[in-house]
Amino acid sequence: PGVDCFCSHDTEVAITQIIFLVNEGTLVTVRSDDHLHLWDFRQKQPKIVHSLKFQREKISKCHLPFQSSWLYVGTERGNVHVINVETFTCSGYIINWNKAIELSRKSHPGPVVHLSDNPSDPSKLLIGFESGAIVLWDLKTKSAEYRYSSQEALRSISWHNEGKQFMCSHSDGSLSTWNVRTPQRPISVILPHAKSGAEDTLEVCKPIAKVEWRSTHTGEPVIIFSGGLSYDKGGRTPCLTVMAGKNTTVLEMEHIIIDFISLCDTPWVNDIQDPYAIVVLLENDLVVIDLSSSGYPCFENPYPMDLHESPVTACQYYANCPMDIIPALYSTGKNQKKAGFSEKPWPIKGGSWGARGTSYPEIIITGHADGSLKFWDASSVTLQFLYKLKTAKVFEKPKRLSQDKEDDPFAIQMIFLCLESRMLCVAGPTHCALFRFSKQEISVETVSLELAIVYEVHDDLESPDCDYSKPSAKMLGQNSSSLGSHSSTASDNTKPETVTSVKVRSGSHRWGPGFLPELVCILCCPEGESPGNITVMSLNSSYGLLAFGNESGLAIVDYLQKACLLSLGTPDLYGSMDPYQRASKSSHTKKQPGEGPVQGSEDSVSPSVDQINGDCLSPPVSGLKVTRKQLSADYRHPKSQCGRKLQRIRTVASVDEPFFTGDKADVTFSRSRSSSISSLDNVSKEAVQSLVFADSYTSKQDSETSPCLWVGTSLGSVIVIALILQREQRLSQPVIVSPSGSLYRMKGAIVCMSFLDFKGCLIPAMGDQWKDRDNKDISEKTNTKTTGQMTLSTSKTKICSSPSTEIYSDKQFAIICSEKQAR
């Protein structure tokens, strides 16, 4: 939108200069590999009509006078070649550097840094060399008419429109003005930003990279230049300076200035220019400055030029969004937009914007290396900025920032937005942060949970099938007063020290309207080991639960009660159904004989649980701690039916068909000849790669659906975890989680999972409707949603919610996709 054409070279080589053939629909591109290309963009698909390659000299500067057929090409050797633009061939006319400079000059003048014709006489070409030598060359007589010599290195030259004077910018931050007919010395030399120091010495200034000298009808010239500030200031902030009459204005830029050009109404260099705007190309942005308004404000850019101000590390797309969410994000984000933009319209015209767009709202969320998220409205013809969230504000500043952006501890790696409840979850390498949306400015004290996911493997002597006294599962139900699930059952004096990559800021902090931090879960690891990067996350606002996995296992968190419910290594998720022989991930995972349970919840109370897969006694509110012995004793006993089934699983190399392990014993298995991994191989790592909350069936014997979490792993397993929650007493009763005993197997890592209703229509995820609330009534929130199952009544996306499961509860399809299969 708004773009006339797009030209792309066949190789990724830097473009150093672009020169238009004004009003002819063609342009010349100069590349760093010394190629010149002539583009024709009058047709729908632009194409290169001519190309020219310099073999022996490197191109340093090119110049094409207005309405001229001759392109002047300066080289690093100091020579100037003339090319016929119509035939795109060298004319043979060469201005050699040794003929251009004075014979008394013994040293090489350096590369050509400037080429321009005299505004009043196109037959006179001004050549500037890097060393400071300047030559006015007569093209007709093929000789130098005047030679000028500056003591400072030359960076750029700009003519006055009358053609009698020109101005040079130099490496010492000075501007020198020369009269064409008096080459002996400049008529003036100024250092615009140098201040007098001790003993009347001037400050050392940075180079002025480029200068433009523009005339106005008022008679007061406008001088625009980049750089030139003293080193103590200019080294910190890139600046553009505008000198209009006696007024000097310094405009600070957010990024390094690459180039700039002033906009005038005339292409004729000998006309009075009256510049009305400056286009500034920055390293990560494009800025247009309004010169005709007081204070020189910027024009509001219609394009999202700052999309990459921090590298994009994650991206999420949502279609068919609720109609009210984009206006809500826009209203909160408009306060973040910079004030003081010019009231005039965007001055660069071109292309056709049109009125294209989608009939449904679309949102794109980008996550960045600095921990920020940007929300974009993608419904119209171009991305429109809505709102920016800086998640790094939740954390303390790191003592030492990483030079590698990919290792930034705040870098966003995953994004999950529940459109109905407006709950937002983002994951970094080792932390998962939950945000809720509010239209109010609120003081927030962020709750943090530090937890560990330990990949543990027992040897034969420690096998839970042989000895129930050494449990390894960690199943937790902490209250909000406990801030960690990594603490040992040993005394405080002996518990190991834990290390985290980020730390949440303590105390209460003001947050403006938008997404406010609700909870931060941080992975830690005892004894300074790496906790492993988070690989997947998901949340369900109807359940009030958040789940995330890493390369070692799974964690489930109750974000309403601020409690960790489960923190298990992947081997423990299987219980007795683990089909693999596992190698210990590290020596630290082995327990010595006589040690107690692995790290669980400190000061937690162990309730009595009769059956994990049956009726559970209500545990105390203070917490729930379940050992591997209690994790379905039927599955664990080698003499039980399920125990015989377990032995049968372990006798095969792998399984070709997905199987369901539950209460039925007539389950058939077959060998896989092409599986990527054998159950006889030693497995030292199994990551959790896919998570889906759903109201589903935990076994084939279930008559109705219930809350579940489906877990997919990198070895092709899908484990179903049952979630037992009291919706009417959601904040007072703990949520109980337990493996259901259902296991499916696929070839390759699990990629995604979805559910279909009895008609084969996609069942959307459930979510609470958003309600604005302030900090005071967070604890008073009650979950009023009592939906037991969501089904689709028609093939359209209309959702039918019912508190009972009598209707349409007899059939449900689970779609499981791995890297190699879809079933």
C-alpha cells in the first residue's frame, strides 16, 4: 500500500546509491560489488534493462545531472568515468586524477567523494577528493579551471543555487564556504558546535558527514547537516542540525543517521529551493521532519517503520477476533504514541492505498529481543500499531547485559493470548509471565513462583516397582504464600542453593492501562545447573490454569490461587507406562540409597488419597503432595493387570499404531520398522512440545467429558492428565491433577493437537469473558462460568455452551499431528 514498485536484485549485495532519471520512469542502482543497473519501472513488473560492471576500479561516487544523458562515476583510485545512460556504455571520456590535481601535489588525493555540476553552467564539473583537494573541471576544454585545497579531509559539498559559491563539510566538524573564482582560500570556516575551551582552544568535534545548502525566498539560507557535535555529546546521540538564518536547531535521532535529503518543489538546482521537509534515513527507522512548522515536528509515519527497532524473536497471529478487542488495545496504546507530530499530511506521495481489508478483525503480536511485545491491527491494507508492552519492567535489571541478543534473558520466545478473557502469557528462555488486561492505571505487586522441573531416572534397585519408599513424582498444590516448588524436604540449613536467570522486582509498581503483570513463573535448578529452555506453554482462563513444558518435563500452575500444582520430569508423567529404557540425564539426578523424596513443596501437607483415578478425598487447602507410590497403585504393581500390560509394553521395540492404555486389557501392539527411535534405545532426554487444555474423555469408559490437559512429547507420546476442580469453590478448594492412565503413541515429535465434535467441527478452546477489575477485587473474583462442555451446534463457528454433558457427549475426535504422522 502506497508503494509504486518493488525492485529486487538477484544477489544480496548492498546498494550504495540510487539515482533517478527524473520523469522517465527509470533509475540507476549502484552496488558495493561495482555493478551499475538501469531499472525500468514504467511497467507493472520492474526489470533491469542494462547492467555494467567495473572490473579494475571500485566505485565510490556517482552523479547524474538533471535531464542529462551522462552519468559521472568516481572511483576509489580518484578517476572519473563518463557513461552514456541511453546505451549504458562507457563513453571513453576519463578524467584521470593526476591530470585533475596540481602538478605540485605529490601525493594521491584519495577516492572521489563528491561529484556535481555547477547550477549555472552544466559544463563545469566539481570533483571532491577525500584528502581535501577540490577541482572544478571544464568538460569542454578537458582541463581544470580552478583547484581548491582544504587542510581537513573532505566529506561532502553542496552548491548555492546561483552557482557562485559552494559549501564543504569536513572530518573535523567544520564547514568551509568557497567562492568559485577565489580558489586561494575559503571565504569562511565555521565549527557550528565547537565551544571554546582552555586557552581559547576549540573543542574537537565529530565529522560532518553531509551538508545541504538551500536557498529561500526570504533571502535567509537554510543549512542542514548531520554530525559535527563535540565528541562528549555527539558520540552518544546522532543529531541533525538545521541552521535557518540566525537560529540553530539540533534534532536528536534515536538511531544512527545513514543519509538525509531535503524536499523541495523544484528539481532545478538553480531555482530558489524553499525546502519544506527533510527525509532522514536511520539505521532502523525513516523520519520525515516538517520544516514549515515551528519547532520542526516530525510527520506521523503511516508505515510501521519501527517494527524491527528490537529484533523480532516471536510472532503470533489471531483471526476472527472479538470486535471489541482492537478498539480496546488502540485506546490504551494511543497514550503511548509520541505527541507533537506535525498536523500536515505525510509529504511523500505515491502508489495507490486502495480500500482493501478483511471482513473480520485480525491481530498480529510480535515479541522482541528486549522483552517487548507490539500489537498490530492486521485487518486493513497495512499493519497499524495498537499497543506496546514492555515485559522487562517486571524484572530487575541484569547486572551485565548479554552482547548476543539471542541469549537475552528477557527475549520473547512464545506468545499466547486468550481473546475472550484477554489473559496474555509470554515465555522467555526460562520464565513464563502472565498478564491480565485492565483499562485502569493500577499499582501492582507481581507474584513470582520459582519452580524446578527435574528429569529423574531410577536404576533397577531404585525402581518404584520394587520399592515404594523412594518416590520421585512431584505433585504440588501450594497456597499463594509459597514462592517456590524447588525447595528440598531437608532442613533449611542444608537445602541447595538455586539460581535463576531473571528476578522479579519486589514491591508495588504503577502500571498504565493495558496488560498488567499477574504472575511470573521462573525455572530454577539446584546447584547452578541449567534449567532448560521452555519449549511450549498454554493457558485456559475457564480453568484458571497455566501449563508450560521444557526439555525436561512439565509444570502446571493455578494462577488464581498462585500455586504450582505439578512439576514433573517427563519420565514421571508416564508412571508405570514408560516404554523406554532411560539413561540418566546427569549425575545429579541419581539419588543415593537412604535419601528421602526428591525436591517437592516445602512445608506441604500430604493428604490421604484413596484413588487418583477414582474418588479423591478433599485435601487441606494448604497443599497437596502426592508420591509416586500414590500415583495409581494399580499401574505400579508388577503383579497387577496393568502391571502385566506394562511388561508387555516393554517387550516391544516400538509401536506402529497409536494405542490407548486404560482399563481394557485387550490392547494390541505391533513393531515399528521405521520409527525414529526404539524403546530399547537409551533415552536421556524427552521434551514436552505440545500442550492443549480441553474438556475431553480421559478413558474409553467415561460417559461424559471432564477437564483435561493433553501433553505431547518429542518422542511421539501423548499423555492425558485429568484436572479435578471445583468450579463453585474455585478459589477455596485446590485443583487436583493426576495422570489419567491414557497414553497415545505416534512416530516423530508431537506438533499439535485439536478436538472435533460429533459433526467433525473444530471445538474451540473455552475461555471466561473479560471483565475489567482493579487490584482490590482480585481476591474477590469468582469463576461464574460453569460450562462443562463446549460443542458446535452447526458447521459454523457458533458455540453452544451447556452446563450438562447429556447432549452430544457420546462422541469426540482427537486430532494428533506429529512430525511424521497425522491421525
